Amino acid sequence: MRFQHAIELDLPPDLIFGFFADLETWLRLNPQWQVLAIRGEPALREGSAFALEVEYDRTEQKVLYQALISRVAPGRSLTLRLEGEAPREMTIEVLPTSIVSLLKYREESEPPLSAKEQMELTLWLKSAANYILVSHRTSLFSRVWKWFLDRYWLKMSPSGRRTVFFVVVAEGLSLAFFLLILLWILVFKRL
């Protein structure tokens, strides 16, 4: 079964494709799994092979993949083949257009992907696109955010990331509620 999705990015193709030179970061952004170990050197060259051990978030199943970069067109595309219980073949393409660049993801897998898995793959592509954009911004906030992503976020499991997200949102809502109560007390105390 084939799945594909594309995102427009306002960056030149060489800056976008440069992100994939560090395959480990790209693999860690996947919301389907937590990367447990990478054995070998995941270099961005045709024929490069390494072992990838992941734990799928929904099933808590550990899977050891033998990964092979089967095709690389420098600055344009790469194909990563994962051999394991359920083989997967992923292709990333960066296509220049007249105004923006197109980051395209395509995957061949057996058995066919469910709607939830397709949603997760779309989220993976969006996460990679956001990471690329943050990496190329020079503001202080962007640099601090990228440091946080590299240092902590990428090392968490997908369920850990969701927990952190919900705790931060809940604390933000608590702070907003507290400020509203404080404002209410200050306004109505004067009347």
C-alpha cells in the first residue's frame, strides 16, 4: 500500500534536504515509535546500512529493523528501506517550485496503513518541516526552542511528549484562571 503527503516550505531545497543528513533526528521525530537504539552509522549515502531498534507507542512492541538507504539523489531525494516484521520503504523528496519548495513523503508498506497510521505519518512530516524551519531561524526564542527539542524532546517517548504537552496546557489554563479570579477580585472589590 502506498501513502504519500507533501508540505510546502519557504526555504531553498538544499537547506531542507540538509536536515536529512542526520537521519537519527528525523527518525526520533516519528510519533509512532520511540527510538531505543541505532547501531552502526546512519550515513546519508547509497548502500549505508544500520540497525534501528524502536518501540511502537500504541502496541508497546519492540521491533528491530535492518535499515538500508537504497537510493540517494543528493539534494533531491532519499529512500530508506526498513526490513523487519512489517517491512517499510520510505522516500523523501525535496522538489523546487517557482516560489517555495515541496517536501514530499511517500511510503510503501505491508500490510496497508490504517487511517490512524496515515495521520501519524502526516504528523511526522509536519514535525520534520517544523524542525527544519526552527533550525533556520535566528531569533533567541528559536535557538532556545531548538536546544530544548534536541536536548529533551527528541529523547522522550511519544506518550511522554503527550504527557508533557497536556501538563503544560493544563498549567497554562490554571494560570489564566488564576489571573481572571485575581482580576475579578480587584475589579469588584472597588465597587
